[in-house]
Amino acid sequence: MAKNIIINAETLFDGKKKLNNVSVVIENDKIVEIGKKKQKADFTGVVTPAFIDAHSHIGMARFGEPGAEDEANDITDQFLPINDPLNSVYFDDLAFREAVDFGVLYSCIVPGSGNLLGGRAMIIKNYARHRQEALLKDYGYKMALGYNPRSTHDWKGSRPNTRMGIYGMLEKKFDTVLLKKQKTELAREKKLKELDIKLRSGEKKMNREDVEFEKRTIEKEYLLDFDCEEKALLELLEGRKTAKVHVHKEDDVLYLIELVKKYKIRVTADHLGDVHHKEIFDQLANNDIPVVYGPLGSLPYKVELKNESYKNTELLMKSKVHYGLMTDHPVIMAPALRDSLKFFLIYGMKEEEAISLITYKNAGILGIDDVLGSVEPGKLASLTVWNRNPLQMAAYPNCVMAEGKVIRKGM
């Protein structure tokens, strides 16, 4: 049995609050105790939970490779729900190593935003050696609204060049799948009813085992009516998975709210760089739509971002919406995730609340807060011990720990 690892935290940002002079005890891969007394320690410093990047293309757009080798977008169709971004990741991308160097241990990777529905969203371990060790959670899907999916009219497939065109295409796709589901369900119900009538009338004599076989066959026939793409879309349309929706401009955000109301889908609103009125954030809050905000500090390179400003973070803070942060790597690099916190600190956010944005709040939005996002007993021991307050520019980890294993020591 491995011996416990003990960390003396001069300051502990536990993901929710700030504590001073406590000890963190780790047994195997779990945190087992937060103590008030200092103990003989393996590491000493300022402790935070592992940072979580809630929206990234890490490993898909890679260090040292020309843009032609970027694998973030597939150009074959506007609807690619079965595309798995993990299949386009190379784990020898140097970006993973540098992310881990600065405590960014987890990322939600997604395809790019050139398609209305570009593929799946997967939460991965940035410290994994290869794909077999990487997957933490199959989270949902990546969608895109606004300029990006209408700008790809030279790609393959049907490509409307206006927002009215792409939104019409999106709703037609949803309606077609839902209509097929309704028709297929009616056919299934009809078969079950006919079976019941035959059994009651005595026209068909069957034992219990044969009846159950007939019912299972009818159910299997129902499922076989849907291909893999339709089944994926039904995961979204039935609320079993969440869509991370790329959206920037305020009118497109309002369209997203209407889409959610119409189809009862679960979404997060990702980016929102051009939102410059508090009421838009509040409308998202009123409709229970979380925000994954960012990237902060990147170039507003298109007209769609003409109102982007770091000053919009103040409006976000004053709103009622629940939000976390992203890098959108490589738009800003993964290690810069904590750098984005400076804009919130400028407008008066407390240090512990800022750290929470890239730990506990991101974990909550991604549905992994049962195991990650905070330093508390029962959670996975994924954390970082810093040489000073991590909100200082010169802060660097003395220790990076992933699920109980020390994977970095010092510089």
C-alpha cells in the first residue's frame, strides 16, 4: 500500500473558498482529509484544484504544423454528429506538456465552428500519454451559430451563405429527425396494440416467453429504423446530451434561446465575445443556459467581434448567468487559462471566486464536479502546488498532481 502524500497549504484555494495554513492528505488517487494542523509534508505552497479548460481544440491544431494539417474542422457536411474529436488528436502535441506545466490538466475538446453540428464534445486528460488513457467523459456535441457556419460556402455539401439559410437548414434537420421518430413510434405502438388484440381475442396463442420475444423484436425493429447520425441527433433532441454552441453576437444568442425553447435541448452558450449588454447575459440566466466565456485577450479578427472588449467581463460579472471560462486553444494557448482571470480581478472579483471560474464552476458546467473542480475529501487528487499565489504573474508549480500521481516537480 502506497504511503499517503501530505501537502501543507500556506493558502488553499479549494475551488469554492480560500483557507490558510491547512494540510491536504492524499491516499492513492483520492483526497481523504483537509486538516487544520500542519504536518510533516511532502510539498508546501499555495494549492489549487487542477485547472479545467471548458472549450479547446488542443491536439487538433498542433504545435509546429502548418494550417493545412489542422484537424479541427471537417469540410464534408454541415451535420457531422458522429465525428469524434479524439480521433483527430495527437498526444505528442507539445501543447499538452505546456498545459500540464501550468496546471491545466483537463480540457473539453470540440471540433471547430465551420459546421452547424461539427461533432462530439469530449472531456480529456491533458496528461494522458495516448488516446487509450485520455477520455474522462463523453460530454455531448458541438454546434455553431452566426458567421462561421455561413462562411464555409466553398466547403462540400449544401452550404447556405446567410444566417436565415443555415438556421432554416438546422431546424429542418431537427424537424425531419423528430418527425421520423414520431412516425416510428406510432408504427411501434400499432404493432404492440395488434399483438395485444390478438392475444386477448385468442387468435394468437403464445406462452409468456414468446410474448416477450415478440415485444423485444418490435422494440429492436424500432431502434433499427434510425441510422447512427439520427441516433446521435436524438441524444441531443431528447435532452440526453448537451450541445456546446459557438455563438458571439447578441441576435444569435437570442436565436439560441428561441431554439432551446422550441426544441427543449440542453445547451451551453460558448464564447459570447460580442455581447455588450448585461440584459443578454440575464436572458441566458432566465432560460437556465450556462455560459462558457472567452477566449479573452485574443484578436477580434472579424466583423462579428466588433464589440468585443475586456470591459464586457464587468457586464458578465454583474449579470445573473452561471459561467466558466475557456481558452479556445489555440486562439489563446492553454497555459493562458489563468491569465484570463486578470480581467475579472480588475473589476473586483475576489481571488477565490476567480480561481473557481476555471476549477469548480467549469467542472459544474461540464458535469464532472462530482470528481473534480475542488480540493475536498472524496474528490480525485488532481491539484497543483504553486510557489506563490497563482494569480501573480511569476507563479509556477512546485508540484502538479493528477489523480494522486505526481507528474511534475518544479521547473
